[in-house]
Amino acid sequence: LCNVTPIVVLDGGLDEERRKMKVTLQRRRERMHQSLKVKPVNQSSLKIFPFLGKEVFVQTLLEMGVQVMQSYFEADDQIAALAIERG
């Protein structure tokens, strides 16, 4: 109704992740160990995100027809450029 086209710009692309593979693997190991600690009594205090959360989020946006862009580094400059370009 307002003629607004949503665009989602995600930080940190795959190239950056490959450069930080050691850190990425360590974080995933930590997430897996944290998920093993979850029990009904402590699940509200632990902050654990689904392993495929980002992929499901992106797939849902695409199914809804929302344009998704991935930045190689921080997305701030790319967002500013999009704002200037689309005025």
C-alpha cells in the first residue's frame, strides 16, 4: 500500500567466513556443547540459536519475495549505498 520494497542486507559473507574458518569451527563446537547442556529447568536462561537458523531465515525471506543481499564484510556501507541509489 505504501509502495515500500523491503531489502535485507546480511553482514559477513562466505569469503570472510572462510578466512576465519578456525574461529567459525570453534564457535560451532561451543554451540554444540551448549546445546547438550539444555534441560527443561535451564532452557530459558541459555541462549542457543538453531544451527540452520540463518538458512531458514533467508529461505523464508526469499519465499516471501523479499530481496536478500549478502555483504562480504560489514553491511553499513552497502546499506548506505543502496539508500543513496534508491533515494
